Amino acid sequence: MTGPPLDQIPVDRLTGVGPKLKARLADLGIESVQDLLFHLPYRYEDRTRITPIGRACVGDCAQIQGEIIDSGIQFGRRRSLRCAVRDATGMLGIRFFHFNAFQQTRLAAGKLIRCYGEVRYGRGGLEMYHPEYRILSSEAEAGAVPDSLTPVYPATEGVHQSRIRKLVQQALQMLARSEDLTELLPARFLRDFGGIGLAESVRLLHQPPPDVQLNLSGQTDNSPARRRLAFEELLAHRICMRRLKLDALALQSHRFGSRQALSRRFAEMLPFKLTGAQRKVYREIREDLSGRTPMKRLLQGDVGSGKTVVAALAALHAIESGFQVCLMAPTEILAEQHLQTFRSWLEPLQVRLGWLSGKTRAKARKQLLENLAAGDCDLLIGTHAVFQESVHYQRLGLIIVDEQHRFGVHQRLALREKAGGGALRPHQLVMTATPIPRTLAMSAYADLDCSIIDELPPGRSPVNTAMLSNERRGAVIERIASACAAGRQAYWVCTLIDDSEILQAQAAEATAEQLGQALPEIHVGLVHGKLKAPEKVEVMEGFKSGEIQLLVATTVIEVGVDVPNASLMVIENPERLGLAQLHQLRGRVGRGATQSHCLLLYQSPLSELSRERLGIIRESNDGFLIAEEDLRLRGPGQLLGTRQTGLMSFKVADISRDSDMLEQVRETCEEMLASHPAAVEPLIHRWLGERSHYGDV
């Protein structure tokens, strides 16, 4: 081998990479040639054959080839460029809503063209909208097709698929000349993967043969090359998380005292008794807070299990020990709900509460910041505003983050750094009402200790769930009228705020107007993310007091809203939401003594996959079972909402599909840390790059 290794060759050494493209590639985590080789496809397209136009079916992604026999601009609701393409078996239209004069000139009648795209019905029969295409200049070119599947890569603005593919080809040529991809794992760990080396695995995933097995999403399933790289990627994530936990053991934190007077007074004031699960989890937290090592604990509990009470107990323990507490929530509605709950619980105990959001007025904000810095605020509750640069705590000892996966990692990191105190770190309690499947927790949260509240308070009855077609909308409205006439309240959840021609979903504003007209005797309220904070508070207060009987809302009410008198929920277009999100929404009812119902009002026709998903929600109230199914059907990134965070955006691995490897990954991780420490850092850098610090929040 000559020249530097591939991980030390900057990507701008490749032909066609200038400063602007280099910066855009950096946004994708690509800075070296090795980074480019490990920027792997997330699916594939079969362009190894030409589909005769006469055999193209609606809904298929196909590659067709023929002569442009007509080309011109069409006017209607939207101006478009349409070309008619013909081969010996039939004719198909290709349509472009965004085009320029050069494109119009190239797509002239008489040209031979090859297109790849989804076939659909259009104004002129079968059409493709904005297909990838190439003008063919010779008979030889017309007869040549790729000998491998076409990769589709994660991309960003200004870096299109064709550009990435050309750069990857250059990187693969360099790899072929140097064979420089260092094997970091001992050979005995790789016996189960067909003996395929690292370089060959990378080549096969960039250029899989046409006969490779693909699933319905166009992904390679259980090829040895994919599993070999998936194992290494899962191992890199696991080692990263475990190393963070081991590093945390060397850190110091404030040791809280043993006094429990406030906690005991609080428990005695509650109108209910703590469940056994709540008491067990609080003991685990209290033990952490009495130690010198910073607590990093994940508190899981199904909808309505009482996580907030446990958080209040932890906060009181910190406050009684002389420290400040910060509670951060992802939305204003949830943060305001926490504020009202903690006010009613803690102000009788003379706990000084503060509130901070992006919409806090300047005068109130100035006073709060002074109180916080002087130590005159014991518990600060708010949104992401609680970690802004101007916010300074006198003695922050405990951070509580609710629904933590909704925050970007940089936000959580910024809050932790607010604690200051030199080498001393604050304790952290992370709460989620989205149950984390065991398989996912083994990788995503290997750096956290986990507590689970696995017991619901007494008196809670399961919510009865039913599926109804939108054609039965009238009957659903009658049911709402009946429930409200009996003195109960109801939610109607929409998935959009504004009308959309593309998505088949009723907008919340339009729905509220329609329901107000259909139910003139019922007071209908509306809440969504675009309302100003005072308007949202006013509507929610009206609903809690019973003045508003029917609340039309978007998914902003998914977590934190607690109105025991609400016993009926309608969720429109549930097929557009994940199972975990549907379960969260359903958890807004079933909080009182009355039997509660959730109606899933779907849009017909319903696909088989959607019918399967909604059937799971209908049949089960077990959040952990639902989370496992959501993981199987949607993958970890969407389940946790972490595609933006970098923590779980796997390139090759799939937690659900590769769960059979996780035990081996766990064992290999411990051996690598103990016996092969020199390989640890290169392995993490290869798969996570600069994201490796993201777990340290």
C-alpha cells in the first residue's frame, strides 16, 4: 500500500469536490474518503433491467426506456412540462412541475430517454412525476444497464444522489488500489458472517448484485455483508454508551443529605397512596442521590403510571439538601401542565417555583434570572429556554428531563453544563412515557440505569378502543353529543393544523368549525401549536374547568394533559401516526372513574399494514408490547424521534431485525473494552464520528 490511509485522505482530494461541496458533505458527517465508504445506502433500486411500458403497473417503481414523441408545457392548476415516451409496447407520460429552459430543450421530441420513477395515474393516463432520467446518445448506451443494484444514500440539500454515487465510485476505486480498511475486530468474532472481510462487505453494500434479497422497503435483509457491518456498527454504539457510563463512574457529584421531612409531608398531603412500584423506584433514585457518582437514571412508566409524583419526590429531596432543581419539558403545554401540578403540590410546602419559556415577558424574565442566580428559586420549570446562555443557577444539583428523546442532544448537553461547579456534575433523571423496548434500551440507553414503574394506580380501567371508517363520521359526532349531554368531556384529535391537498387529513381549524356547526349546544374549544401561549392557557383552563366540553386539538395534547372528566377521544387519520404516539394520545382519557373510549377514525381504504398497526392498538393497552410492535414496524429512529439527534441514526443496523445479535454485541463489547482497548477509539470514530459525545448528556 502506498500513500496515507483512507481515513486520513480528505474528501476534497476526490474529483469534483470544491469548498462548497466539501462543506455540504461535512453536514452528512463525510470528511474523509473512509467516511464516504461508510456512508452506506439505506435502500436500493433495481435498474438492472428495462420494464416494457406496456407492463408498467401503477404503484411500481420501474425503469422504462423509449423515444420522446411529444414534449410541451401544459397549463392547468399548475404549470408543468410533460413529455410522451413510447416504446414498442405502449406509451407513458413524464411530468415536471419544476423545470427550466435548458431542461425543456433537452427533452425534445425525437430524443431517446431512460427514466426511473414511480408509475401513477395522471391527467394523461400513466405518468411518472419528476423521474430520474438520462438522455441516451447511442444504441450501445441504450443497450447497457448496470450490473448491480442502484444505491440510494442519505443526502442533504445540494448533494444529490447522482453526485454521491459518483464520489462513492471514486472512493471504491481508491479502496481497490489500497485495500486499506483496517479490521478492528478479532477474527473469531466474525465467524458467523460468512468469512467476508471488511473491504468486501463495504463493496457489496455499495454495489449489491441483482439477485440479492430485498425486503419491501428496498433494503438488503440478511446478507452476510450487511449483518457483518451491522454487528460492527451495533458494537460501536454499545461500546460508546458503555464507555460513557464507565467514564461517569470517575466523575464526582453533590451528595444529597438523608433528611426526608419534605418528602414525607408531601406524601402525606397527596389524596392517594403511592403504589408499590412508585415507592420502589423512588428508593432507587434516593440511593443514587446519596452517592458521589452523578445519577444518570431513565425512569420509564406507561401512560398514567405516576412518573410525575416520583419526579416531585426526587426534586424535594434535592431542595431539602440545599440544591436547585430544573425540570425541562419539550412543549409549552406540557411544561405549563407541570407548573400547575407542582404549584398545587409544592407551594404549600414553601417551595419557591420559577417558570421560563421563550415567551416569558422581559420584566418577569429579568426578575426570575436574578432569583435563580441568587438562589431564591428552588425549582425552575420550563421549555428549552431553561438552558439559554443568560440563565445562571446558583447551585443546580438535579436536572429532570421529561420526554427526553424530543430534545436535540445539544440542548440536553447545554443544560447539564449549566451546573458549573468545576468537576462536580449534576444528577440527571430522564423520564419517558414512551416505553422503551428491551432490545432498544440495550443499545440506545446502555449508559443509563433504568427504573420502570410497572404498576398503574388502583381504579384505572383500560380504555376501550374501536376502529371506524370516516364514512361513519356522523355516528361518531352523535356519540360525542351523547357523552357531553351526560356531563362528560371529549377530545377530537387532528393531525394537521392547516388544510392540505396532498395529505388526506382534516385540519384542526376546519374540524372545530364543522363540529361547532354540527353540535351548536356544545362548547367547542381549539388548541394547536400555532396559538399564542396565553390563548393556549385560556383554552386548556376552560377545558379543565368543564366550560369547554369538546376540545379539538392537534397532537400537542399527546403528553401531560390531565382532565379526569374526559372519557371519549376521537383520533382522526390514526394511520398517519406511530403506535407509541397513538398510545400516548389515548392515555389522555381513562383518568377518571368512568369507562373511557378511544375511536380511531381512519380514512378508507386502509392498507394491510395500517390495518395491522391499528389492530395492535385496538387489542392492547400494554405500552411495552405496543412499543415492541412500533419498533418492529417503524424502526428505532422514528420510535424515539431521534433521527435528528445522531444517537440512533444507524447506517446499516436495524435494532428490531438484528435483535438476535444484541447479546453477542454485549459480550463482545465487554471483551473489547477489557482486552482490545487500542481498537475502541477507531471503531467508535468509524461509525459515530463526532457524534460519540452525544450520549454524554
